[in-house]
Amino acid sequence: MSEAIDWYSPEAATFGDRLAAGREAAGMTQQELAKRLGIKLKTLQSWENDLSEPRANRLSTMAGLVNVSITWLINGEGEGLSAPEDEAISPDLNAVIMEIRTMRAQMTASAEKLGRLEKRLRTYVKHQEDE
């Protein structure tokens, strides 16, 4: 019994995964999409690798260029791409992918928390120096 995988849902894919899939389905290279969006290639690569996210004003243009809805880009729901037909993934491999994505989310949350703590520490040190 194998469950159907919603390939582009938040549990199975990230924003970057959906952006890359949409770009590829639209027949564009990273260079072409970056140029059409008026951004640097490195910025687009950062989005596709989930190292950063675009601002809201870019999402509408991006969705239009890759012919998907903004909602689909963000969370995998709405008008977008269907699951790849020719790729079969074993349940074991899917479990590993899911674990990696869970760890990535946890690491991102930890990095954000670390950034907030560092800011608090800097504020504290600055106040100590002013006294």
C-alpha cells in the first residue's frame, strides 16, 4: 500500500523546489528567469536553494513568468504543476528526504533564534558600555 505523494506540498517540497520546478516547466534557465525578474542570478539561486526568500512584490511577477499561482509557489496549493509522472520514489527514500527537510526547518528556526539572541546580547553589551 503506497500513499500518493503530493509532490509540491509543504511536506514534500519547499518554496525553492516549487520555484525551480515551475521555471523548468516554463522552459527557462536560471539565468533567463533572473534576467526577466530583473535580479542577479545569485539571488535566484539563493531562492531555489531555500537560502533566502523573495519579497512579496516579486512573487506576482515570478508566478506569472512560470505560469503558476502565487499560492502554489508559497504552499503548493492552487494552480501549479502536477506531480512528475516518470519519477518513482521509494518510501525509504521519501522518508530520508522528509527527515532532511525537517532537520533543515529545525536548523533554520535555530539560526533565527540564534540571531535574535545575538541581537539581544549586542544591545546588552552596548548598554553596559554606555553606563
